[in-house]
Amino acid sequence: MERELAKSFMDELTSAGTHMNRLHELIHTHISGDELQKEFRRSLGEVMGAVAVLQLYIANIYPDLDPDKK
């Protein structure tokens, strides 16, 4: 993967993280019912995990793009 593509991916993945944080807030605030809220949180957690895997993959190739080290 070329560095510019990796940077574009990392930028988009970081942006997605911001949106997922907002989704977490919406779930916590507006989804009633323990089971439904649990299912929404579980599903969102799976998506967040997938984003983290992609970020780690890119950070291993280009450590300077790691958002946690900026």
C-alpha cells in the first residue's frame, strides 16, 4: 500500500471513529430496553473493532500515521 493511500485510509478511519462515538452516545441516550441497547452496543463494538484492526494494520506499515502517537 502506498503511503498516500494509507494516509487517506487512516484519515477516513479516524473520522469514522468520531461518528461511532456519536452513535454510542445516541444508543446510550435514546435506545430503551436493555436487550435492544445491548444488541446495538455489541454491533457497534464489532464495527469499532474492525476499524481498530485496519488502523493497526496501517500503523504497522507506516508508524508515523498512527493516530495514537500524534
